[in-house]
Amino acid sequence: METQNAQNDILTEHISWLNYIDHSKQELKEMQNRLTALTPTLSNKMLARVEQFQNRFIRQKEVTDIIRHNIKAHENDIERMTRLSLDYLQLRVTNDHALLKNEFKRFVELFVELVQDFNEFLA
């Protein structure tokens, strides 16, 4: 019973993370569109900054795809653990979740930093 509750907590957390990822992907598209619309009005001196943001947007999208994949893979591990009822998998899933939680926390920090930097650039 306790294991089932822990699994439900993890899966609930995954849903929250995936919702945040979906929101960040949409926000990233909006920032890219704003940058594209702004580019023709900028001086040549500012185009280097535009290129930096374009590169950061590309990298952020890659990182978003990677973390989404890692969350889904973790869900598959939980399903496998539940189906096979193997104790060693339970420990691995718990440890992997802690690592994934740290990875997601860092993802959020970097995304927030990107949004702040971009808003400062627009100001």
C-alpha cells in the first residue's frame, strides 16, 4: 500500500512537471516569435544579441525534449516495477526519481533565467 502511494505521488509530480514543460514550450515559441518580429527593427550591433537568444532558444528546446523523455522513461520504469514487483527496481526508481527531481529543478532555474534575460533585452 505504501509503495502504491509513493508511486502515485511520483506520477502526480510527473504530471505537474509535464504541464510545466508544455507551458515552457509554448512560452519559448512566443519568445521566438517576438524575437523574429523585432529583428528587422534592430541595429546591426544588436543582431549579435538576437543570435545569442536564437541559440539559447534552440538549446532550451533540446533540453526540454530531453527532460520530457527522461520523465516518460521514468514512468515506464515505474510501470515495469509495478508489473514485475521487483524490490531492486523499487530502490532504483526511488533513486532515479531523486535525480530527475534535481534535473527538473535545474531545468526550471535555467528557463526562468532565460525568460528574465529575454525580458531585460526587450526592455
